[in-house]
Amino acid sequence: MQTTTLIYAKCMKWELRHIQCLVAISEAGTITDAALELGISQPQVSRVLRTLEASWGVQLVVRSSRRTTLTSEGRLAVERGRHLLAFADSIESAVRGDHMMRLGYIASAAGRHTPALQRKWREVEPDVDLRLIHAQGALGGMAEGLTDAAVLRRAPDPTTYQSTVVGTEQLVTACADNDLWGRRRSVKLKEFAGRPLVVNSRSDLDLNLWPGGFGPLRAFDVEGMDQWLDAIAAGRGVGVATRATAEQHRPIGVRYAPINDAPRAEVRLCWPRGHSLRGLHSLEGILRDLYSSPPRGLAG
């Protein structure tokens, strides 16, 4: 055991704080903004990042004067790192006996309703901490034990998970701002015929929208929301998402437009069958109330 511990200590030259720093850089977009979010100095963030890159022997971030961009290795590290941070957080909470609801999501939690969801939760369940966790698995982190429940856009296996529909969302198309649809106010399903489609293979959205076969050409698959947005902004093809994704992810270079004749996507609250979760009924009620409110117009 002592030998194993020594080997582990020599190999592990990075810690959770290094992962926290990398995730903060990814979410903030710049070293400066990441430093503000973490409450440390900009040079400290740069040093932590350099240490992590040196430890792994790969470049994770491309720095520029205005913005930082994740490399492919950096994107993979952020995706896995979010899982690691969530798991570490769950260990601490379990040991301390804290009451917590870990709510997973894949592309978006509840779109424009997400801030209201968090505020309403604090009002009705002040003793339970609601954690929103961006998970990459098809079940929003439930299969890996990283989340207690998840908001999904398709029904999970009913033998393993329970789910209830809390609302519906309009489907939208995403395209580059210089695409021929870049200034369109809406599109129809038949207009996708022959167009290259970028597919996020980790999405929970059902894309069986063209049963007759006159749909888009599946150009290529990507793994994760960031890569999906990057490919669309670069003009590699168009995408299909829900309105919530358009409301939560609005990067430079990407435009959204409603698909007027597409069926609405069901929004489901899902949880492992047989699990008793404190606050689950409150969460269901809040989501139903929020999704019953009148929708606003979709800008861009």
C-alpha cells in the first residue's frame, strides 16, 4: 500500500484546482475573466494552466490578446473535468450530510427559464442546494452517478428511469451568420433537403424529422456542444436544436431561426427508478409552471 501511495504521489502532479482553473477559462473565455471568477490574480491563473499543460505534456489552451481557445485536448479535458469536479463535490456533500439535488443537463437545463428555476428553488426548498451540472452522457450524468435527476429532451429507458413531461420546446436551426439562412426569420423542414447537417452525437434530441428521406445530408458528427457550435460557426453545415439551446448558447458567428413546421420537443424531468429524492416534486412543479408561461420571440 505504501509503495502504491508513493507511486501515485510521484505521478499526480496536478490537483482539482488545476481542473477548476481550466474549466473557468473555458467558461469565461479569457484568462482575465477566469481570474475574476476564481477570485485570484491573472498571473496565478496562467501559472496554474502552465503547470497542468506541463504535467500532461499537451497544449490545452491557445492564448491570444483578446480570447483564449481550447485545443481538442483542452475540450476533452474540460468535458471530463466537469465530471470529476461534480463527483468530488458529491463526495464532500455525502460525507458532510448536506442536502443537495444534482440536476444534470446536456445542451441546456431550461433555457431562458434557468435563472428563474434557481430563484424559485431557493424559495420553496431553502434547505436543499440545487446544483446544475452540465453532463456529457446521454442521460445527463445519471448513468455515471454524477447527477440525481436530469432534464432531457427524449424519454429514457422506462425500466431503469422514471420521467415526466414538464413542458415542450420549439425546434430551431443553427447556422453561420453568413449562411444563406443567416437572415431568415424562420425555415421549414423541407428546406433542409440536401443541406449538410452537423450532428452532436452526445445530444439528447431526436433527429428523426424527415421520415420520407428528403432531409439533410449528415455531414459529420461532433462530440459535445462546443464542437457543434464551432463547426456551425465555421460554415461546415447547419444544425438542429431546441429553443432552450438557442437561448443558452449564443456564440459569435452563429444564428438561430425557428423551424415552423417541426414537432415540438418534449422536455422531461428524469430520475432513477426507485430513488426517493428530496425536493423532486417541488422541482417538477417549478418546471411545469415555468414552461407554461408564454414564450418570447427568438432573436437571431
